[in-house]
Amino acid sequence: MLAEQLMSFLPDGFDDFGNIVYIACFTFVLRFLFVVLSTSMIIIFPIVMNYADILDLSVMSSAFLVIMIIGGVTILPIHSPTTFLAFQKNAFSLKEQIIVGSYSSIVIPVIAITWATLIW
């Protein structure tokens, strides 16, 4: 039901690549609402799978896309228990976390979109 409502946000005329990028951006934004990876996976995964099914996209590539993006977003220390504990022990500063997290949060979705479009 939620996936059907999200269809209203999707512009007409998108091809598979555009739909995959849209799903990736949607997943990226939703990931910021959750602190724990498993919680975000439980909520986001079924929505995106239903959405991919409605758009006739490969469910397998959409699943891998969601898993990679959810696992790759680590901009804030709270997005991963390991980085949160290291941040609390002053192993690195907030600036270092944001630099490394931003890099991984950009590179991993680009790789996931490329693989979802060309290989998976």
C-alpha cells in the first residue's frame, strides 16, 4: 500500500536506470530515520521490494541495492554501533567521522546503482 502511494512521487517516463536511482535515493533518505541497521532493514526492505515489483524491476538487484545502501550509510556515528563506540572513546573526531562517512555514503550507492543497472 505504501509503495503504491510512493508511485505518485515518481515522474513519468523513467526507464529502469531512473527507477533504480530513485529507489537508491529513497533508501538513502529513509536510512537517516533509523539508528540501527536491522531496524532500517526491517522497515525499508519490504517497501522497496514491493515498489520494485510494481515497477517490474529485478527484485534481486533491488534487494542487493537496498542492502548495500543501508549498510553503507555511516555519516553520523550513531549509524553503526562500532563507529559509535569508537566515537565515544575519542578514537576519532566528529569531523573525521563525517569525512569518512560521507565518502562511504557516496561511493557505495554509486557502486550499488552501477551493479544493479549493469550486472545484477
